[in-house]
Amino acid sequence: MVIPDLLADERFKSNPLVVASPHLRFYAGAPLVAKNGVAIGAMCIMDTRVREFSEADRAQLSTLAQLVIGQLELRNMSGRLEPVSGIPNRHQFQIDYDALAQRHSGRRMFAVLVDVFDIPRANEAGQALGMRPLEVLIRRAAVRLKLALEGLADVYHVGVTRFAFLVEFSSAAEMEALVDELRQRMTRPLMAAAVPMSPRFHAGVCAVTLGEDTSDDVIRKVLIGLHQSFEARHPFAWYSEQRDTKMRRGYRLAADAERGLRKDEFYMVYQPRYRASDLQPVSAEALLRWTHPRLGPVSPGEFIPVFERTALMQTVTPWVLDATLDQLAAWRGAGHFLALSVNLSGADLSSEDAWNRLRGKLHARSLPFDCIEIEITEGEWLRADSVAGRQIKAMAEAGIKIAIDDFGSGYSNFGYLSDLPIDTIKMDKSLIDNLETDPKAKPKVTAIINLARELGYRTVAEGVETPAQLHFLQAQGCDQIQGYLLSKPVSAEALLKVFDRALDGRGPQASSEIA
Ligand code: C2E
Ligand code: CA
Ligand code: CA
């Protein structure tokens, strides 16, 4: 904007800087526009006398303005560029996204988070090759991605091996086509320290509405998509609201757990276990319950896995053990010599102190070691030479019974079991559920029962819901039965009644009643 004589211009002739000191007469200004499109000011020349401003003068002022904006951006950029790739970082993504959202509120776009090399593999490569080749790899991947998105989107380096960008497409199909093209380009081998490496490719994709989704929302959503893509072992996955809700609910549960324990929102219930031959109750499994003040009853199937990913089991398990052992002690005091099973998770046993603490709790209540059984889920962590393996051995030596829970639900292997002092195999509910539908389920269950018997393990079927399942298991020689057919988990008082009735010779459900 050039005003050769401010006094002759309607817009400025009464401006205070013109009518009073410094009595300006001339103005020329070039706007300073940042890369994100925001005008942050002007580079201007003023004088107290009228001037001519030639085309060459204009060009020079524009050049000066560009130099200034370049310097400003450079200064801004420090701390906003990822040093490895030289690409703007997450901080810059936030700034640019916010600016874009302000200018184009309501616009629908797609956000993508690309992972070019999963972290465990990156760490492995780092150990083998050193960090430099790894950085070279990441830099090359970054360059590839930038080239692939040239003219389409700006790339941001938002995590060690992760890049984000925003694009505008009219359909999800176009978005998916681009992701597929990126995958093809990105996974071609790259040389790093003379070793050809193949970058991995995973992407999380989500639709965002500028002005509605904050930059934090965007990063969170694409991360959810990315993790979904890891889990599904698929090159990309869309953000899922269901997963988002689940994650947030999980977070809420974890955040509320300790308060819940203090406020008595947790309690134990007991599900009886019956001898298969005559359906007499023999013991019971202690199961945790939580009535959340706002969410209502929450299943341990939901909250236990969440707690296991935090340090919360360190608080929850001692609470469960105290509650269960207190109950056992109270029953004993009243002349009822019951035995209970408690569920422990991998983390509970992976401490060198696990057995000591349990022993202390039993001693404190003068309880014998054989009044409890520990249920643990099978898994690779359960090797004889692991910390957990040693804790289990110590417990078994003292007379505590050990049961393998959820047997047959996934990774099932009698091989490693023989190294551990296991008493009982609990066949997973999924095996029992399938007895009537899956033709392979019956031979599987039969084989497990027979093999377990030969190896000296007691077998328990859990989740037995129908008489047909019960009769099949009885016929195969399964030792014990647990399931809704015989009893749901019940309160301590109700459990006593189950046992009292059995002692009276009025078994809760004689097999003839069930048939
Ligand atoms: P689990 O140890 O496999 O426990 C069996 C689950 O199946 C229990 O669910 C029980 O209520 C349910 N169930 C038993 N019979 C039937 C049946 O016939 N039909 C159906 N549909 N379900 C049946 P629950 O109490 O919801 O517990 C879920 C899981 O949470 C447990 O699976 C266990 O892994 C975990 N859990 C529960 N309490 C504790 C605890 O105190 N500590 C630890 N570490 N985990 C616990
Ligand atoms: Ca169990
Ligand atoms: Ca189970």
C-alpha cells in the first residue's frame, strides 16, 4: 500500500499522526504474512514529506518484507523443528492446526498419523547399528513421505518414528487410496549403514472438523487409529469412537479405583465349585465386584485388564487377599472350614516378595496354607525359571494349591506346565460354550481331560450353563464343575447356605433335578 501524500488521502488526512506530530505525509507498507497465512503486521516506510515511489522501490520493499518474515519464521522455528528430520514438530503442528481451524472453522479434513518403524524394532536396530544409521533411516523415510505428499499436505514429525499430516478429500475412499499409495512407497527397502532395511508402515486415520476438534483431539484420535492398526495387523485403521470411549472409560476406572477401595465400593462374591460325580460343593472362587458411584456395576472382566496395565494391582490384590482371608477366618471362627480360590495376575506374582506377603497375611489370621488356592492364567510369563515361577514353587511347597485358569483359551501348552507344581487345570468357558456347536470342541475337551488325568492334574470346567454340557463333562470324567447352571457367584452368607444345604443331604441341585 502506497500513499504518496497522506494529507491528500481521505482515509488518512485526519489521522493524529498526520494532523499532529510527527506530521507524517508519506506511507508505503508491505504486509508480513506468515507461512500459515496469518498477517502478523507490515514492513513500512514513512516520511514527513511527500514522496514518489517507483516500481523498483515497491519491489525492494516486498523483498525486504520477505526477508523479515523469513527471519521471524526462522526464529519461531527454533524449538519447532524435529532435529533428526528437520521437519516441523508436534508443537508446530498444534500452532498450524489452531491457525487453520481459526480461519476455516467447520471445514472437514482427514488427519493421518504414519508410523514408519515400530519402536521395538527401532530399539533393536539402534542396539545393532547405533543411533546414527537409525536416524538416517528415519530421515530418509521422512523425505520419502514429504515427497509423496508434495503439494498435497504439510508433514509434521510428531514422534520418534511418527509423522502426521492433514489433507482435504471429498471421500474416505480417496483418503484410503492415498494411504495405500503411501504404504507402497514407504515400505520399499532403504539403506541404513549398508544394511537394507524395510521401513514398516502403519497409519491411523480420522476425519476431523476444524474448530470442533482441538489439536489434542486430532493427535489422540489418530493415535487411537494407529494402535488399532497395530492390533489388527493391518497397514491402517480408522479412528473408532467405540475404542475411544472404551479407552476413556478405562482411564476413568483407573483414576477412580483407589478412592473406590477406600469408600467400600468394592466387595467380594463367591462362586461355588462342585464335585462332578455327585454335585456336592467343594470350594468356591472369590471374585471381585465394583459398584462405581456413577457408572454402576462394572465387571472385573473390564476393570482388571485396565488395572493390570497400571500399578493398581499393587493396591487391589492386597485388598482382595485381605477381604478373602478375613472372610475365611470369620467362617473358621464360626466353625465353617471352607476353602477359597483367589485370582492372581502375572504382575502380582512377578515380585520376589509375593509369597512372603501372602504367608504373612495367612499367619496374621492363623489360617492354614491349604485353605486357599491360587488361580493364574496361563501365559509365557509363567516359566519355571521366572520370578513368578519361583513364587509359585514356594507357595506350592508350603501347601497352597495352584490352578491354571482359562486353559485352552489361547496359548495352551502342557509342556511348560510340567515344570511347575500345578494341581488343577481350569478349562476355559469358551471351550465349554462350544461343546454343543463346534464339532471339534468335544474331542478337544476330552483330550484335555484325559491328558490332564494322566499328568496328575485335577480338571475343572468353568462356565457350565446347560445340562447337556454338564452330562458330557461328567461322562468324560471331568473332576469339578463351576457355572451358572449350578450357581452364580453369590454373597458370603448365600455361599454358607449352599454348603449347609449340602451337609443336610439336600444338595442344591441333585443331578436328577437338572436333567
Ligand atoms: P475368571 O477367573 O475366568 O472368572 C470366571 C468368570 O466367569 C467370572 O466372571 C464368573 O462370574 C464368570 N462365570 C462363571 N460361570 C459362568 C457361567 O456359567 N456363564 C457365564 N456367562 N459366566 C460365568 P467375573 O466375576 O466377571 O470375572 C471376570 C474375570 O475378572 C475373571 O475371570 C478374572 O480373570 C478376573 N477377576 C475377577 N476377580 C478378580 C480378582 O479378585 N483378582 C484378579 N486378579 N482378577 C479377578
Ligand atoms: Ca478364575
Ligand atoms: Ca477362567
